[in-house]
Amino acid sequence: MCNFCEESKVEKIEKSKLFQNPKKIEKIMLILFLIPGTPKDLLVYVAGLLPIQPMRFILISTFARFPSVISSTLAGANLAVGDWKMGLILYGVVLILVAIVILIMNQLDKDKMAQEALKTMSEK
């Protein structure tokens, strides 16, 4: 199965609760892509090993990368000229926006789960 690691370790990872929940993995990937300074290429390599639909990953990695790249560029430009305050403010704004996106996603996911539960109960 894997020349670089023991089969028991691979099975343990595949049977973990996180690995069995692609939606949670997608949320984690979205958060990691939105955070400035995370190694985006490494995330792309790791995603190939995760149970995420390729098209959903492409959308997440494409659209979540833009805010990170823009904020890192702007913050880096301000830090390069010695404007530490503005650089930190930009990073703070991005972190607040990431938190808002996470809250919105969680709310939408809860609504969707409630609707599915109601639907299954009405079918019985």
C-alpha cells in the first residue's frame, strides 16, 4: 500500500473521525488557505491524500487564495517600508474576515443539517 509508512498507520488515519468527514476537512482547508503566510503549495500536495472532491478543492484553493495573496502583499509592502502598524492592522482585518467567514459557514451548515433532519423525519 505505502512504501514510506506502515500500513497500520495509514489505516489508523483513514479510520479517524476527521478523515471520515470531508465537510470538516473542506472547512479546515478553507481556513488554512485564507490565513496569510500558510504554505499553500504544501496544502495542495496534502489535499491529494484527503477525501475531498477534486472540483470542490479546486474552488476552495482558487478563491480562498486571493484574499491571502492580496493581504500578504499589502502587509508585506507596508512592513518593508517600516509601517508596522498598518501591516499588523491588515493582518488583523484578514483574521477577523476569516473568523466571519467561518461563522457564516458554520451557520449555513447548521441550517442545512436541520433541514435534512426535518426532511428525513417527515419521510418516516
